[in-house]
Amino acid sequence: MLKDVTLGQYFPGDTLIHRLDPRTKILFVTVYIIALFVAKTWVSYGSLLLILLISIAISKIPLASMLRGLKPLTIIIIFTAVINIFYNGEGRQLFSFWIFTATDAGLIKAGYMLLRITMLILSTFLVTYTTTPMALTDGLELLLNPLKKLKVPVHEFSMMMSIALRFIPTLIEEADKIMNAQKARGADFETGKLTDRAKALLPLLIPLFVSSFRRADELATAMEARCYHGGEGRTRMKKLRLAAADGIVMSFSVFLLAAIITLARFGL
Amino acid sequence: MEPFIRVKDLLFRYEGEEELPPALDGTTLDIHEGSFVAILGRNGSGKSTLAKHFNGILLPQSGSVTVCGMDTKDESKLLEIRRTVGMVFQNPDNQIVASVVEDDVAFAPENLGIPSDEIRRRVDEALKLVDMYEYRRHSPHLLSGGQKQRVAIAGVIAMKPRCIVLDEPTAMLDPQGRREVIDTVTRLCRENGITVILITHHMSEATGTDRVFVMEGGKVVCEGEPQNIFAGVECLKKLGLTVPDTTELIYRLNASGFELGYGALTVSDCAKEIAFALKNKRL
Ligand SMILES: Nc1ncnc2c1ncn2[C@@H]1O[C@H](COP(=O)(O)OP(=O)(O)OP(=O)(O)O)[C@@H](O)[C@H]1O
Ligand SMILES: [Mg+2]
């Protein structure tokens, strides 16, 4: 089950999407997410879905890998969608129990919500899959650079993110090891009541927690030994550079946002 | 000649351990530039604590550590000391900071504010030196332990240090990975003139060094060339250490009446020594 966690994973490649500057990708996905929330009807949703599918196709990342990343999030996605069925008071009543009433308008809204969250997650996945964590956090740091004037610790924040991303696979591996060790002694993580399963996780989380602290301590020492002394005076091996393609994509994102807002104005 | 690293009457006690004897209690030693040095000692004898003093991660509470004439207590020299003395730790997973091999190797030079193209050159050079160049775009968590540890060594070499301290770099590796790491550091010392300080529990790794220091209770209790150190088998055993298999064999043979020298540390030298003795005995 832990093997499906793909957050922070990078699929090496040399496609147009891989080569885009991380700043462009971050900006584009931000615009895309805003557009997702502005969109109201199938016309806008359809065009956004089309853009997503084309981008995935260009990136040459198999659709199966994209969808596998969704698996650990299924419960959250379905939960959010189901809540929406009952949330809506308008429309024709379908059925009701206790304080909940389902309407046809609610059902449609839930469908859109399902689509919206799935597309939101897939689009962010596409960015993390096609950008190395280092480039991603560098891009973020540069984008947030103006905030440094307001004494926001931008460098520290981006360093934290890049280390977190770096340690996700290590911690997953470790959790897997601990789980297997517990299973060998008869622990059961997969069956039983939800409360039982939650309880079974405790002996997994505690060792994981303790070892993370030890890791953090050792990592800090190792970073210090390699002359890390904050963001001041630091240079980068891979300088980020905007190319023509970045300009095109950024202009397109402005156009996309304008188009979706206009469509929404006309109720489409 | 002024030694490269001079440690004098070092005293260090960890915070909150006041009732215990200090981790370092009057450690004194000199390390010369370009030499390959091993530090041995049982668990808790203070090896790691000493190692962290070589590049100013820990500072002496009394006594002094001087690197290339720079006192580690001089805060203005701290970065200079850290780029002169690089350090590799036991667990490769906990010292790799980036998700791509070359980005990790670039970490130290980036911290030093070196221009981009110079960093690129250093990273490629360092990765070639440890034989990991083909893996430069790989993700470190998919590498073997020995490979990860060589990436960690490259990450230190990219600073162009004059000395590398390795604190039990092979403790978590299989025999294959262990050989890779030891061969790599031996080459760095012999061919590139980098001073290597190797802390280890594997006696066989200390046989190829120029000088061995044995620690006990926060002090250096004996030092010398590996042949001479390992000849004192009984003394080493008392200090909770094993000796290399070859030395152990000679020790036992001597106990049962042979008179073999302790100079032979490699398997082939040892075999020759025994063969020679057997021939003489028969005559
Ligand atoms: N972070 C720490 N806080 C408190 N005490 C410590 C700390 N690290 C080490 N010590 C103590 O200092 C003493 C020396 O430890 P040190 O780690 O230097 O030994 P070592 O020779 O490296 O041992 P090993 O072979 O197990 O690595 C030990 O008694 C240990 O318990
Ligand atoms: Mg130690």
C-alpha cells in the first residue's frame, strides 16, 4: 500500500514538459487550478481536461503511473464528492435520510467536484513527475524571492521542502521495513475494524518518529560539515533560465485564465 | 614539519552527561599531511567525538585542535576549516541531501558560493574519481550502500578538501560495498595526496594505513605503524579490539611454539611467512 505513494517522485525524461523552467510549470499549474475553480460547465471542464491529457501525452508519462498516484487519495476524493451530493439544497429531491437530502443538482455538483479534484491532483502530479525536486524548490524560491524583503524565510522554506521530498522514499522504505517486522510478529494492518487498524499503526508510527529525529540530527551535522550556512552567498550549479517555450506557455496560461473567466461570465 | 592536524590535551564532555567521565579526556595526537591514518577503539571510546573536532562541528572545552595552523575555535576560520577537512558519516542515507546524485555532489560547492560552471567541473571530476559518473542523473535512494557512500565521498571531494575524515563509513555495507569504499579512499590518498583519517571497527581496513591510533576512555593509548600495533595482540584484546585474521593466526601459531614475525598483515605475506617458517622448522 505504501508503494503507491508517488509524491515527490521524478520520472526522468527529456520532453518539452521536462525542459520547461520550473517557474513556468509552477505558474501554469497555479493558473490551471484557479481555472478549475472558476469553471462551471462541461465546456470549460472539457477544455481543461483536454489540456491536461495533451500535457500528459507530451510528457510521455504513462497514464497508468499517473492514476496509480491517485490510489492512496481515493478515499479523500470520494469523501469530498459524496459530501457534495448532500450539501446542496436546490434541485429535485432524490432521497433523504436523517438530516441529509440528496438532490439531482447536488449529484451533478458532486460529479463536477470529483472531476475537479482529480484534475487538480493529476496536474500537480504532472509537475512533480517532470521536475526534479531540486529544480522545483529552486523555482519556488525564485518565485517567492520578493517575500524575502518582508523577512519571510523563503530560502529556509524551500530547503525544507527539498529535504522533505528527498526523504519521502527513505521514510517509506523504512515504514515498510518496520511494518514487515511487526507483521512477522503477528501484527495485522489490513483487516479488522477501523479502530483496530488505527491501533495497529501506533507501533509503526512511534519507531518511525524516533528514527526521523535521529536522521534529522545526523543530516544537520552532515550539512554543517559540508559548509551549509544558510542561503546567504549560496550559488547554484544549475541556474534556471527562461527559454522561448517558457514565454509561450506563460502567455498561454494568461490566455487560458481569461478564456475560462469569460466562459464563466456567459454561464458556459 | 608542522603537522597538518594537531590535537592537544583535548577535553570534551557532552551536555547532560556531567556524572559520566568525559567523552574525550586529554586526547593528544598529530596527523601529517598526505598520510593515511586509522583510528581504532571500542564502542564509546570517543572516536566519533574526536572526529567531530577535526572540522569544528564540536569545539574543545579545553585543549586545542589546530588544522593547517588554524585554531578551530576561531570562528572566522570555520568555513575555511570545514572546506579543508571534509567528513563522511556512517549512514549514507542521512548525509545525502538531494534527490539526484549530481545535485547532491554540488551541495557543498554551492554552499561555498563557487560559480556555476566551476561547480559543474568539480562535480563531474569528483564523480569520476569515485567511479560514479554514469550514475550522475540517478536517484540516490535506488543505489546500493557502497554506491551511496561513494556519492557521499564525491560530495566531500567536490569541496577540494586536503583531508577527509570517515567515521565508520563501511559499518552498514556488505563486503562488496566495503571494498569499494576502502579502495576509493586508498586511491584518493595515494594518488591525489589527500590526507585520509579512517575510523573503523574492521581491523582488516586498518592494515593498509600508514599510522594507527588506538583510543580508550577518550585518550589515545597507543599509536604506531599497523605492523607494530597489531603485534601487541594481548594489549589490543585487553582494549576490547580484535586483530586482523592474519595476525590472529600468527598469534595462535606462536602460542603453540612457532616464532613468526607480526609484520605480515596481508593474506599472501602471512602465507609466505608461514611457509618459510615451516621450511626452516623441517630442516
Ligand atoms: N550526542 C551525545 N550526547 C551525549 N553523550 C554522547 C553523545 N554522543 C556520544 N556520547 C557519549 O560519549 C562517549 C563517546 O562516544 P563516541 O560516540 O565518541 O564513541 P565512539 O568511539 O565513536 O563509539 P562507536 O564505536 O560506538 O561509534 C560515549 O560514552 C557516549 O555515550
Ligand atoms: Mg562512533
